[in-house]
Amino acid sequence: MSTTKTSIKRHSLEEARAIIDRLGKYSFDDFHPLFKEGKVPLFEEIEGKTLGSFLVLGPNTGWWRKLGLTIFFDNSLARWTGKRFTTPFDDKKMGEGINLFQNRILPERFPIYTYVNKSLFDQNLCLTVAYPRFPSSLFGLIDQLRKIDEGVFLGQGHHKFLWGKEYSLQGYFVLCALNQEG
């Protein structure tokens, strides 16, 4: 019995920052085809720490979403730096992880659940990230990810009001799988 081992690409911090800088020049609409062409990441490809960055908000993103991002994810006390994926997921199993912050007191917060599901964007499969302990019932947050290159994952942030029926695409972010020492 032979097993095939796939090569898993991970990036140094410098490589990940260069990828983020390159993608930071794209427009909101530039990301739609990239996301559509992306693939569902395997746990082994995204396992461990990632370096992340918000890329662009959609043109119809409300002031309340921008304020929420600033309060919870992008201020001097809570600068979001990525996610750490800790347990496997697939189409039948939910995984877990946590958000990472540049903060010495609380560097990890807002646990996540991960599972493979149909995308809200195009109904093709993607990795969905839900926030069970973050007040997501109030904020209605769901992230969805696809691999767009080796070790590079493009994410969409979706929002739904408590009283709303449908999620709306709020913006894009990126995660780069880091080397173990990253």
C-alpha cells in the first residue's frame, strides 16, 4: 500500500507580508473572480498560524460595520493579525481555531468553528468560519475562505442583521499559512 504525500506550502513572515502588500492593490471587484476560481483548503494546508490582513471593504459596507471592525479588530489594543486553525475539518466534521491579535495580554480571542459548506457567494464549496462566542448573533458574522495559491487563502466577510433574511458580502481579507517558527 503506497500513500501519496502532498507538498504543503508555508510562508515566512516576510513572504506573507509581500503577498498581503501585492493583494492590497486589488479592488473589491478584482477579488470576485479570484474567490470564484479558488478551491476549498484542506486542513493540512491551513493548519496552525496564519498571517492575515483586511484587504478591502465593499462599496455598500455600512458605517456600523466599519466601526465594528475598528473596535474589535483594528485598533492599537486589538490589532487582528490572522487566525490559528487547531483541529481538522471536512465535509462531515467541524473544526476549531481562534483569531490572533498583536496584543501581549490577549493575543488569542474570538474562538472559531470551521466547516466545509456552500459559499454564500456562488454556492460552490468553501471553508466557512463561524464565531460561536463572539456576539455573532447580534452582528451576524460569517467568513468564507478559498485557497487561491499555495499557502494563500482569500476570505470573504459576510454580515446579516438579526432581523435580516440574507447575508451580504462586506469585504475581503487574506490569510497566509506561516512556517512553524512564524
